[in-house]
Amino acid sequence: MDWNSLPRETVPCTLCGSSTYRLLRRVRGYPVVRCSTCGLIYLRERPAEHALDRMYGSSYYDDGDIGYTGYVETFRRFGD
């Protein structure tokens, strides 16, 4: 999956709501920041909520490239 093709949303700190931050690094094109107010480390930009079904579709659980290989089988085995 090309994570950079997903629509994004920019968010303030999820802990204190501040919009001031310091960029720490980029991971797969997403900015990982530290909140200047409370110190929380979070993704300043994240995949938009409506894009989550593309991220966590059946291939996430079945293919094993990213995600959980054998998730469905494990769920069925321990779900009873």
C-alpha cells in the first residue's frame, strides 16, 4: 500500500489540544512531532478517518506484507 496516497488530516495534540510542536522526524512521509506544551509525541498528519477502510481492508489481515498474517485464522481459533 502506498501510504502517501491516502488522504490526510492535520490534528493538534491529542492530549492537550495545542497546535505548537517540534518536528522530530518523518516516517513514511508522516511528520512525527513533539507537542511543545505537554511533550506528547504524535503524528501531526494522519490518514483521514474515511481512508481507514483502505488501510485496514482484508489485505491488511490476509496478505502479511503489513499487518497481521493469519489474523482471521487466529481469531477463529480463539473466538470460540
